[in-house]
Amino acid sequence: GAVVSQHPSRVICKSGTSVKIECRSLDFQATTMFWYRQFPKQSLMLMATSNEGSKATYEQGVEKDKFLINHASLTLSTLTVTSAHPEDSSFYICSARDRRGGSWETQYFGPGTRLLVL
Amino acid sequence: GQNIDQPTEMTATEGAIVQINCTYQTSGFNGLFWYQQHAGEAPTFLSYNVLDGLEEKGRFSSFLSRSKGYSYLLLKELQMKDSASYLCAVGVSGGYNKLIFGAGTRLAVHP
């Protein structure tokens, strides 16, 4: 089956630093990747849609200058949390859509990255 | 706007049947998804309904009524490992098709 990886799986950083999270599709090409954030006991909130070769589309209320997204290739998207603060501590999950399939079922989720900002 | 409602928590007994309801109000509706998520893990796909009716897949079934903006996930022969959060998500078409998730229902299965 299709596999999506995320790195790192968990990260602890100091307030004010920047953190980069990678999302990779390991055995398929993904023209579209999605970034979600999930706070404890809450559901996934879509942050932005990342498309290879173009600017990301951000959801309302998400600061694009704070959450930088780069979809550099058909298998890699990165999310950089700039000047992280404790309130940015959350579970960040990416998903990738297989470019070959138009079906919704061809969207695969990564294992998530747990960010803790001290 | 988008609005998806599902119960916050449910409990059930091992071996029993449980139904988790989801109601939604969205624009650009393009299908209803159910995902299972264990604590600290990513969601895993369970089902997808785009037409009205019941879709059965082993112990899990999902139902959709587009006119009522209503779906349910039916879990039969519950097992302890079914204790998890169940997320209802609506597919929304637009420039980039995307998923909008409900808050999730935490299901606890007891012996």
C-alpha cells in the first residue's frame, strides 16, 4: 500500500525558534499534499493545501507567514513553523493524494509529528 | 460555511453493535468519509459514501442520506481494539478538493 512518512515524529524546541517538518510520499507521486493540525481531544483542522510547483492555499485564519509550506517535488512537502510559541504545540499531520488517482480514497495520511514548544 | 456534528463520546460493550451519527451542512459536497484514529496516531480510512444508501465492508457499514445531510457509521461485533476516535469528514469540491473533519466521536468499548 501507499506510504507517507513524516520527519521528525516528535520535536521539542524553545520558544522563538523555527521547526521544519517533512512529509514524503514513499512509493507514489503526489501533486497535492495537505497539512492538518490537531490539538488534544479535538479533530483535524486543515491548515493548507500544498501543490507541487505553486504556492500553497491556506485556510482562513492560518497565518501563511508563520506556517511556511514548500512543495519542492512530487514526493516532498515541508511545513516550517516559524518563531514557534507554546500555543503552536500540537500534532501536525500531512496527507498526500496520489496523482494517478482521482478518487478520494487515494489520499494517504502520514503518521504525524508531535511538536512541543517550551 | 461548513458545519459537521457528531457526538463527543460513546460507550459500548464488547460484541455489541454501535451506531455513530454525523450530520453536516456544507457547500460543494463531494462525499462523506469515515476515519478511525487511535490516540497519538494518524487517521486510517474506513469508508466513503457519495451516493445515498448503505455501504457494507466487513464489520463496518456506513450510510448516507444527502437530502438529510446525515450519515452514520455502524460497527458490529465490537472488539476492544475498536476503542478509538471515529472522525466524520466531508469532501468538499473546489479549486482543490479537500476534507473537512468533524470533531470526532471517542468510542470506548468495555468487556
